[in-house]
Amino acid sequence: QVQLVESGGGLVKPGGSLRLSCAASGFTFSDYYMSWIRQAPGKGLEWVSYISSSSSYTNYADSVKGRFTISRDNAKNSLYLQMNSLRAEDTAVYYCAREDCSSTSCYLDYWGQGTLVTVSS
Amino acid sequence: SYELTQPPSVSVSPGQTARITCSGDALPKKYAYWYQQKSGQAPVLVIYEDSKRPSGIPERFSGSSSGTMATLTISGAQVEDEADYYCYSTDSSGNHRRVFGGGTKLTVL
């Protein structure tokens, strides 16, 4: 069965950095696009970034562009999110999710349970 | 930037039909997807490609899309359907960015 397990969350000061990881199992990781999505406390879901199966394409929400970098290691079945210049408004639960892509669209079919990032002094 | 608009809340009694709408300019060209999120849990896909239901999702969940509006319908809503519901789609401007609606809190009581 498909499993996605995030790790690396924690408390960090404003301006600091953090690297999130997502360990994937139960499917051929290298065949799928992957995404990060976040949810601030008491707020809605916000798509953050995606990466293509071979890392050729990446995309970011305007709110994180230039500060966050998504990457993957297909040999290790792992997805990453490097977060720099963190701000209080980046405080959220961060989910990784698998994307199922057809010729016309992609959607998130499996999600991890999330890891909490708190940015506070 | 592209936005999807949902009502903040919908309330029905058990057994009634709940309808949650999602409006967006790109919906005539892009599919809508619907996610259910119960308190403290990760989201779960309940409708994909406007109207298809994943395996394991009860038949009372259905979806439709017409013009710039997609609709999630829960026929005969149950107490266990109480959750936040989010629509999801892609910007059609060519930047391929994904976007969520603001979410709708469904209350069944």
C-alpha cells in the first residue's frame, strides 16, 4: 500500500532554515510527480510546490518562490523541501502528496500525515 | 493569481442533500477535484475529474461541473460526513500552478 511519511518539522526562529523529508513506499516513486502542501493552524490548504518525476520541472507558489526549494532522490524514494528565510507566516503542517497525472491534469491521490513547522522567536 | 471560491459553511440535517460549490474562471477548461478533511486528519480525495468517485468513497458523494462552477453533492448526508471540503484545480494560464479553494465547513446536525 502507498505510504508517505514526512519528517524534519520543528521549531525554528524567523530567518532560519529547515529541511523537510518525505519517505515514500508502496509504489514506483520515480514514476510520479510529487507535491508539498501546507495548512496553517485553523486555516485552509495551500499548495506549495511540485516536482516532476525526473526532477526536470519544478513549480512554486508565489508565497514561497525564491525561499523554498523542492528536490527528490529517486534512488532513495525520498522527497525534500528546503525552506530558507522562514517567516512566522510559514508556520503550518506540511504534507507531502503523490500526484496522479493524465494527459490533461494532475491531482493529489495519496497524502502523508504531515509534519508541523513552527516559526517563532 | 488564480482563485477558486467556495462558501465558508454549509449546514444540513442528517438525510438531507448538501451541495458545496466552487467557482473559478478556468473550470470550463480544467477538471475540479474534491477533498474531505476531518479534524486532525490528512485530506482524502472524494471526487476526481469533476464527477468520478474513487473506490471506497460512498455513492452518496457525487460531483458535477458546468461553466465556471463545480459542485460537490452529498445525497443523504450522514453525521460522519461532517468535515471541511476543499476543491482543487489547476491554473489554465500556462503556469501549471495548483490551487485550492478556501474550504467549506459542512455541518450535519
